[in-house]
Amino acid sequence: MTLAVIVVCICAIIACTLDTSKPPSLLPSVTPRPTRLPSIQSTPTALPPVNPTPIGGPISVASPLPTPALSTLAISPSNVDRITETLRLSEPEPSNLGVSGLAFTRDGQWLVSAWDRLSIWQMPTGEHIRSLPIHSGGWTPIALSPDGQWVAVGNYEQLGWVELWNLKTGQRVRQHQGGDQVVAVGFNAAGTLLAAGRTDGSVTVWQVTTGDLLAKLPNAGGSGCHGMAFHPERDEIAAAGRNNTIRIWDAASGQVTRELVMPNPPASCELSYVAYRPDGKLLAAAMFGKQRIALWEGDAFVGDLTHPNSGTIWKIAWSPDGQLLAASENGGPKGRQIVLWDVQNRRVARVLDEWGGEATFSADGAMLVVEGIDSSNNKLTVTLRVLAYPTLSLPVGKVHRLRTRLADEKCHPSHWGKAVNVAKLGLGSSL
């Protein structure tokens, strides 16, 4: 290469470097596009801590609602094989997202469901009262206060935030920001405390009236927290994690009072969802991926319920008299199903393989609400199915049209015709 060519190349390089047509200070900064976009369902690697100051003012807490007497038609091991669908609840605007929370108020007058919104239903008629835009995706744990005024909702906008909504007005009254994603929320028996179990293993406890942060129980469930529940009568919190141990915490002092250990646990045992029997004398904990439910009476391990060839148990719910335990399973040979256990006799009373997902009993035990999926016009729509003993008093032989009444009483008339089928099947009769 000649000297002249080298000089020309050097000059060209210098000219490019010294180009002032666009001053560097005015050039916009460019953020390189990531090679892999994160999923919106993923938990951030570094979440802000729980903010001790909530958004929202003080609220009132009333006395817990009285619970109704057990119905003479309550679902039990002796009649569970004869319960059938009596009512189907459909959203005015259908959703294809699965239900991740179901709860009755203590008096049984209201049912709340959580999917991509909160839906409030008048029971037992099934009238849709209103929907609340909670903006929560994926897993949305909910809990109803004992006085029936408030519903607690976890994981606002994919974050570990917890909100309180007024059931009757449809207004959000408080928001607790910060923290890892929430796996469970719950109120104590008096309705004065609210707790949230999180994926980092902690349980956060607030005063309901003021919103003050009372305690953050570190590693409440051991390595991570997969399930949490308040005792029905005492201010104690049972938290389960990625091991074979449940820790019992005193919610006021934030101290561990005792540990419940499962002897000879299966390999890679993870206790997940936990639920106290309504009388508080028996505690059930699902074993994630193991098709088993562990049981403790007081501090003593009293055995487990095993359903062979089933899927992962991810939710459990007691009947109000404690005779039945509904286990929501997924991933087995039949896909989703709900197994109803006769706990006293340690036997499967019935398998509901036509339904799956969430399940909850009404306060009087007469209804079992489960998640169902309708398929029409090549679309999947999530609905709620109310199962009951066939002689439950509901309209017979016709479509029971439920008029949708939204918060502002101005819903479009096209919604008034949204109907739910009341398939009342009397003994020896059908629609």
C-alpha cells in the first residue's frame, strides 16, 4: 500500500470522528433491546420492601357476621354422590382466565370470585351484583373479612401488593405496596388483623382499622411460603413452605410458638396450601406434586389422605361441618378434577372429574361452588357451577334470567338478557 493511500484512510477516520453535524450531547441515548423479554408473570429479582405507610385512610371493623345453622340439605358424605349442578353463574363480559379465588361471606349472602376482576354475586339466586377492576393477573388470592364489609386482594398488577375493597360500595379503600408476590391472604377471627404470605417466605401482618404494619415474619414457612392460614379462633398463623414443616406464629408478638413436622416425608416434599377445619381442631396441608394431604390434630401428625394416579393438589377447602374436604387437582390422567374426601373415614367420597379449579362451600353447607369451562363457537369461557342436593329450593323447569345490576345501575339493556340455567333436577324429574 502506497503512502498516499494510507494518508487518505487516516484522514477519513479523523473526519468521521470529528463530525459535528449532530453534537453528541444532543443525541438520544439508546437502550439496547434485550435478547430475551421477561414474562409478565415472572417475579422481579429485586422487589421494593413492604411500604409501612399504606395508601388510604382508616376504616371501621364491625362484629363478625353470624354464621347460619347447618342446612338440613347440607352436602355430606352420605349424599355427596347425588349432588348435581343447580345453577350456572356467567359474567356479563365472559372471561377465558381461570378462577384463582372463591369465597362466601360468613352469612352466606355474598359470593366473591377472582379472575381478571373481582365479581360479586348475591346468593343463593346467583344475581351478579358488580365487577371490580382489580387489574390483577395470574394468581389472585382473596379473603373476606368476618364482618362481610371488606375483601382483601393480593398481587395487584403482578406485584406483591395487597388491596382492600368495600364489597357494598365497590370502592378500593386501601393499598399496601411493596413486597414479594403473595400466595395467600387471610383475616383473623375478629377481623382486626390481615396477613399475607409471600414467595420470599415471609408473612406480613397489618392492623385492619389503621393499615399499620404490625409485623413481618421472616421465613415464616421455612424456605419460601407456599400456604398460610389464620386459626379460626386464635391469633395464630400457620405457614407452610418448601419443606415438611409448618410453623405456627403468634401474630401479635411475631414469635414462633411451635412447629408441626411430618414424619418420614416423601422425597422433595413441599407443603403448599393449608386450611384449618372450621372448629380449628384439625389442620390440613396439601403436598405439592405428591397427591397427598397431611393432617395434624393439635400438634400431633395423624396421617394423610392419598389419592393415587391423581394430579397435583393445589387448593383445599373444608365443608362448614368439617366432614368433607374438597381438593382441587390438576395435571393427572383426567386433567383437572375435584376430589371430595370423607375425612373421618379416610376415603374418597366422590370425584368431580367434569369440573376443576377452585372450590368452596357455602356457610350453611348446602352449596358447593366450583369452576367450570364452557366451550362454544371455538371459544373457552370460564363459568361458576353451583352444586347442591337435588331438592334445594330453586326455580324449576325454566331458565332463570338474572338481571345484571352494576354499581351505577346503568348497565346496557343487552346485559339484562344474560341468563344462567337453573337445571333443577327433582327426584325422578328433569328439565
